[in-house]
Amino acid sequence: MHKPHIVLTGAVNAGKSTLFNRLLRQDFTLVSPRPGTTTDAVSKAFELPGFGAVVLTDTPGLEDQTSLGALRVETAMRAIREADLVLFVSKGGVTRGLDIARQCTKAPILPVCVGGEESPSDCSSLEQIAGCPAVRLTDDDLTPLLDAVKALLEKTVASAPATLTGNLVRKGDTVLLVMPQDSEAPEGRLILPQVRVTRELLDKHCVILSVQPQELGDALSRLKEPPALIITDSQKFAEVEKLCPDGVPLTSFSVLMSAYKGDLEGLLSGAEALDRLTEKSRVLVAEACAHVPNGEDIGTVKIPRLLRKRFGTGLHIDFVTGKDFPRDLSEYDLVIHCAACMFNRGHLLARQSEASTQGVPMTNYGIAIAKLLGILPKVALPE
């Protein structure tokens, strides 16, 4: 769904920008022997031979000691957290900065030794720390690197769920989509999860009926047989569940998307924290879309309303959007994340990993709403 993100990282002057330009076959980013030349993360779409479209990102050097070094390192770390694959570029097998990269991601790290006639033993420390055989570039031939990148990305793709709906539907099934078109819905368009699910159902040769919540009852009455599955916007879980015929599986776009992008078991486990919250608890709501919310916004209005109705008005709720995400989550009792439809899979998995490492539970919008409504056991989950 999203192009895999490949992030180049390493110490200052390791040759990241030079390799970035070589891969793109153009002088896309500035190259200089001066430390700290790369000051921000730079991304470019790239066609990986034999694989397809990916996003390649160059980053500032790790362990930058210049006056703005700390800010540049933070920029690099943020990019690493979004990676599906990290290329750690090193001159002569130097490991400086590799520990920082490993702390930022669970994505595979491929060591790339550049800048000399290194012997096989020169990269042994890199390989041991990264847990991956290094690629040694000593000439203009990038084929060994491209082959290694392709192989690692194919493993990453293979480990992800194959489809959004998994085993919930099969060819010929009738699927009813409940899609409210309120003031939060983009005019003239559908939101991305609705588009992706619709396209997948078409590819699976399902029969699709799409309605707004107020037409759900009428749509069900017109069907000779109940649908095989109902998929709703999470914020309409309560009213859709009341009309859902007995025996018909019910799920939401948010639940399906989060299962596709992240670790579903982890998100379900995180929802259990909702049984332990009190009025003195602190919750972080994280939204991937950087949009201006209005009065019906699910993240800043509807979920907080549900939380405070259950736990009291004193419950403290913080909000972050886009790529902003606190490195220190220790003050929070729970993180509630959106479906991450604007993130690649590695990005959401990295956030889940950060929360887990710090002992902070994380769940998803749709899962949290279902849990608060007491219907989570009834929600159908893809396998």
C-alpha cells in the first residue's frame, strides 16, 4: 500500500549522501567533506530493480558534534523510526552511530562498507551488531547492494499481512460498508481506509454495498440474505452493532488498517489498559494525519469524550499529530493511535516497539472505541 522506506544512516562523513546520489544516478543532495553538510532528511522515490517503487531517504550524520548536531541527530533518528529497512553506511567498518540506529528501529539494518579495499574482517563488528552480513562497495558496481536490499525487503513484505480483510471474506461474499459522510469527511472524496478496503473487496470479487449509517437499516431489509461482513467507521460502532444481524461479523476500517500496518495482538493487549485507567491517568492520542480538526474530530473530540465519560473529566489527554511523537512515553498510562493509514508499516511497528520498551500500552482508535463500548469481543479480526 505504501512504498517501503529505505533510510541511509551512519556517522558524519561516512558517505551516505554520496551513496544516495549513486543509487538515484543523479546529484540530488549536496556532497561535501565538511562534517554536517546534510542538515535535514531528504527523501526521493526510487525504482528498485526487480522489486518496484520504494522511498529512499538520506539523513544527517549520527554523533554529529557541530553546533546544531543534537538537532540533526534527532532528525536522523526520526527518519530511522520510519524505516522498513536501514542502510548503515560505514567507512572501513567503523561502528560509530550503529547503537543509536538500533535503538530507533526494529527494521532490518544492512551494513554497507564504503571507501576503500576493506578485507572481509573489517566489517565483522558491523555484522555482529547489526545481525546481518555486510555489503562491501569498492567500485562502481551497485549490484551486490541492490540484490541485498531487494532480498531484505522481500522478507519484510512477506512477513506483513497479505490483505486488509484477511480471511474475513471470500469470492462472491456480500460486504456492507457503513461510511458516514459528516463534516470530517473530505468533500468529493473518501478517506484512505475506505478506498483501500473497497479496492481490495473488488479484487476479491465481493459484492459491495456502501451506505451511510442512517440507511443501514433499510439496506439490511432489502437483502434476501444477511451480508457476510459489515465494516463500519469506528465512531459508528455503537449504532451499527445494534442493527447488525445475529451471526454477521462486524469490524471497522480502523481495526482492519491497524492490523495491516501494525502488531494486532499488541494493540489488542494494549486495550486492556482501559480497564485500569482512573481520573488521574494520562493518555496520549496520536494522529498520523496532520489536519485541522473540527467539532466532530474523532481523535480530539469523540474519543476524549468517551474516555472522560468513563473515567471522569479530570483525565489528562495529550495530542500529537503527523511525525511528532514523544521519545519519552513514561508519563503515559496509555497511547491510543489512529489507524496509521498515512504511515508505512515499519513506522507504526516502531512506535509500538518504543511504547512496549518503555512499558506503556498502545492501542488503536477502533479497538479502543469497541472496548469502551463493551463490544470488542464481538468485533471480527482478520487472520
